[in-house]
Amino acid sequence: MKVSGTLRVPGDKSISHRALIFGALSEGESRVTSILQSADVHSTAGVLRALGADIPGLSDDFVIRGRGLRGIAQPSRDLDCGNSGTTTRLMAGVVAASPVRATFVGDASLSRRPMGRVARPLEAMGARFDLPPHGGLPMTIHGGTLHDIVWNSEVASAQVKSAILLAGLVSGVRAQVIETNKTRDHTERMLEARGASVHIANDSVTIEAQSAIHALDTAVPGDPSSAAFFAGLAAIAEEGEIRLERVCVNATRIGFIEQLRRMGVTILEEERRLEGGEWVADLVISPGALRGGSVAERDVPSMVDELPLLACLATRAVGETVITGASELRVKESDRIAATVANLRAIGATADELPDGMRIQGSAGPLRGRIVTHGDHRLAMAFGILGAASGNSIEIDDVDCVTVSYPGFWRDLAQVCSA
């Protein structure tokens, strides 16, 4: 397989969600360009509209007219979050700090995901939650006046951290989150850029009481989690190179890129620059002699979304790859540990499931069979990349589930890949 070409991957999903939320909560008008127009981001836009925000139809260039921190209105319907855990957990922080009562609902997959982890700190701040026995959705929040909090994170979750910071922001109180493992920091960067008083230390983030944040234009950079799939494709190619333009290279998001480098892949950063508080660069990736590697708990937060892809690439590496400390994968859109290992075995790879990870043995043999995605976009794309490698023949049961994060994935894959 030869790869060639230049891609601009879709806008970063994490930044896209936050651009909408902070635009709605700001004083003034915020212009947003290059936003990711995926199902998850549409869910955030829909929830904000249901709460009274002035969010226009998503496009490559639009303006949000902010209503301020106290502009959240009582919704007249349930807040439908679709498949988006980010929408649910971040907006839980906003609703908990507002004088409204709202019920969050979602699809079957999202409804199974754990919400107690975000309910506990927000209840500790003074909000009230009604959760079903299984701890997922539907989730009803009775919001109102909150108080200061210092919260020791139970899990490494940027979504929970962001919910607490947003609750502090909207309620006008001080909120501190202490982390054992540093998670992605887009919320604190974007808050600081909008004038909030945010203190960032090695193991904690604190927002002081605010009365307002100001509007700020956002040019959403390329999503590193989406770029990872094409970096992985180049890594297992036989020749060629792929150039990925204007990718977010935030240090909390490039763990996968660093892991590929450790495993022997050549990845160059060109035209590195700071845009709107985020580091952006063009990435140039060419094939390398892929070697097995290891991922430990400290590495997981910066590459958690890319671990199924890494497991797929490990089947083409020389030697063994071991991933541990990744129990968070079991509560994503699917149980990504069980599903990844089961699918690897189904196509003829050697893989073992660990309580908190996976062990994969590399091989040069062809991999063939049908993948069951469980509707999980990351699994569909990861095995789509593996299926493009020379000698492999892999069928994906649900190709359309990629619309959650990367609607044009299959088109872009065909564009850069040739036998």
C-alpha cells in the first residue's frame, strides 16, 4: 500500500463543543470558523438552543450572540444529547449552576454511560440530581445557587473537570479541581483567553469567581484524534507520506503521536504556531519500521481516544504491544477493551484482554473478517485503517457511525490510499 496526499482533517471536536458553549455564555458576539459539523457537535448546539442560546445553524463561518453567564432559560423539552458524552457532562455543569430544572436524555449507548462521576462534584457544590439505578440517562438536574469547591478527581476526565469549572463560572464561585493525571486542558485555555481568572498548576486547575467572560472569535484547528487515523495509516504503509494541515498539537492531546514516534514512525511538525491559545502545526508522516511498545496509566489521558487505533496498528508491528491503566475505555461508546480484542481475534490477530487494557502480538500475516462496531465511531475508523493495509480484507458492519466525529472519513481514506 502506498499513501500520498494532503488532508485538512475536521475541526477539533473538544474545541468545537467549547466554542459553542463559551460563545453562548459570553458577553458580545463570537465568530466561529472551521467548526466540526458532526452529530456530537450538533447535539451541543441543540441543547444550547433548548436552553435559550442564540446558536445559528452550523456552518464553516457563523456568529454566536452571547447571552452572558446568567442567560440560561428554563427548557420546554428534554435536552437530547444524542451520542455525546461531552455534551452531557459539560452542559451538566452549566445547568447545575442555573436556576432551571432540566432532564438530559440520549441514545441507547450514551444512556448506559456513567453520570455519577459528574453528579457527585456538582451535588457537592449544591445542585440536586435524579439518576436512574444504573447511573446513566435520563438524568434530571435541579440547578441553582452553588458554593465554592475543592474537588479531588476520582477519574482522569477532562469532561468532569470541565463540568466543575463551568459550574463555578456560571454560578460565580471559586472552583478548584485536583488531578492525579493531567487531562486535556482546552476548557482552562479557552476560559483564560476570554478573560476568566484561571490558575493552572501541575496537579490542579482553579477558576476564581467571575461576573462575566468576553466574546472571542475561534478558528477551530484540526482534531488530533481524527488526524491520528491518517498518521496510523501512514505508519503501516509501505511507501509514501501524508501531510495533515493545521492540526491542534496541544501537549495534552498528542500522546498518540509521541507513541508512534517511540514505535519507529517518522512524524515531522512544520509551521508550528499559536492560534487562539492553542498550538497548531502541519504534520508530515511517513512509514517506519513499526515496533511494539507499551502504554501505561500515566500515558492514557493524552491518547485515550486513540487506543483502539493503536491496538490495530500493533498487529502490524514487530513484537508485542501492551496497554495498561486504560480501564476508562470500558465506559466509552462501547466497552472498547472487550470490543477491540474480540474484533482483533475475529480477523485473525493475536490479542488478549486485560482488566485495564490489552496485549497484542504483531504479525505480517493477512487479517480478514467482519468487524462489529457496536455503533462506536472510533472502532469503525480504527479497523477501517487496518483494513486498508496491504493483504488485509476487513468488512465494517456500520460504516455510517463515523458521522459522530468524522463525517467525511471514508472519502478522505480513499483519497490518500492506493494499493
